[in-house]
Amino acid sequence: MSTALGLAIEASAAGDVPVGALVLRNGQVIGRGGNRTVRDQDPTAHAEILAIRQAAQALGSWRLDGCELFVTLEPCAMCAMALLHARLRRVVYGATDPKTGAAGSVLDLFAEPRLNHHTAVAGGVLAEASTRLLRDFFEERRQPYAVVGGVALAAYGILRTTLDLDLAVDRAVQDDAISFMAAAGYETLYRSEGYSNHLHSDPDLGRVDFVYLRGETSQTFFAAVRRVPGPRGRLVPVPSPEHLAAMKIQAMRDDPSRTWQEMADVRALVERADVDRAAVRESFARCGLLERWNELARTL
Ligand SMILES: [Zn+2]
């Protein structure tokens, strides 16, 4: 989504309404577009249309079965119909558009049973409502926190279709955070020293998972947190890519069934030019998973 945000910012710099879209197939970007209505004096030059046009050309087919489109803003009716025609597997958008949104705001073409559609739709990929709620909570208490999981990966340009919010916080705030979640209407599904999971019946608030850090680990981790542009350009605190990778390596040690997905994320992080590979190798070694690192390193 942050790559789509980049395209949106480009559109805005050129005088167009800032909207950016990406088409992915098996995790690879095969089409991208930024809104060019003003630049091209073309009323149909919306980001989604340009992105699916490029994807169809890349595939040599008008059918984009199995593809996913990410767009920063809820699609309009023109784009929604084009996306349905293209038979995308899924459409994921960032912000809702109360003026022209056709995925539920003004009308919902994706839910129209009279249209023969194959496309699932999801909004609020960056978990904006829950992010806002928890940001206020931690900032009021002057407690460090960082967004981890899919939202943090998106900040590093790695798209994962998660609608959950995962937060790393210090262990000292555990009781306080859990009471806050209960007061905000979340049901606590699970709680241990290191994790807690919370679910809200309002899909905008959805699921929130906490990871609790303590001692020296917590200090080092929060000292390296950086603020990057998140939903609607607001700054979101995320861990360094090395720390994000370390969390994924620990997660696969704790639950080996997650290895495949976690390794894909670790690979995407390690492929970034600014990542200290020695530090990532060290995290594998600490978890007794050096063999996994060696497999990965051979193919980098
Ligand atoms: Zn449109």
C-alpha cells in the first residue's frame, strides 16, 4: 500500500487528485497507475484503470483472474465496474470516499447480486480506526509503541493483505493496555506474558494483537523505531527492518507452521539495500535457525 501511496503523491505533485493503484499477481507487481485525469485531460485516466490496463498488457489477457488490486482510495463506479469486468480476485483500498466511493460509501457495486462478479473487496487495509485509537492511548501515557505486522511491512513497501493491527509495546503497560481494550469494547481472546489478542465486533476496529517486550530488548527496539508516512500521510512509528525481521524469525521459531509466510517477509526485508544482513543472520542464530538463514542467503 505504501508503494500505491507513493504513486498517489506523484499524482498530487502533478496537480491531479492523489490516488495510486497497484495490481499484484503472486506477490509481484504487474501493473501500476497514478491518477492522470488532469495531466492527460482524460476523464477515464483513474489510477485503477491505468493499473489494470498495464496488468492486462503484461499478462496478454483482459482477464486478471487471481490478481489483486491495491488502491489508496475507495474506487468510483467507473473503476469498480472495470475491476469487476477484469475479474480480479480481490480489491483492497485504503481510505473510504464519501463523495464517489462505489464499494460501500455511495453505493456498493461489489455487493450487487445482479452483477456477475468474482471480486472480493476490503477497505481500511491500514487499520486506520484502530491505529488512531491506540495512538491516542500510548501518546497520552508517553509510552513507546510501534506498529508491527502487515501495516509495518506496508511502510517498507511490502504488501500483505492484513486488516489486523499488530503493536509492539513495553511489558510494563500490559495491564493498562488490556483494561483499555476492554473499555473500548474489545474482547480479549488470549493473553500471556508475551502476547495478547483482542477482537472488536465493529469491522473498522477489527482485530488488534499486542506483542510485549521487556528489559534491554525493549530499550534497543524502541530506540530504533522510526516514523514513516502511514494512512493519509500521518506518521506511524515502525521498527527498524532488522527488528521487524527478528520478530518474524522468533514467530517462526515459536510456531513452525508460519515458516513459509514469515520467510517470505524476511526475504523481502533482507532484499532492501539498507538492511544490515549480519544483524538478521544473528537473529536466525539466536533462534537456532541458522540453517534457514543459509538457505535464504544462497538465493539472495
Ligand atoms: Zn475511478
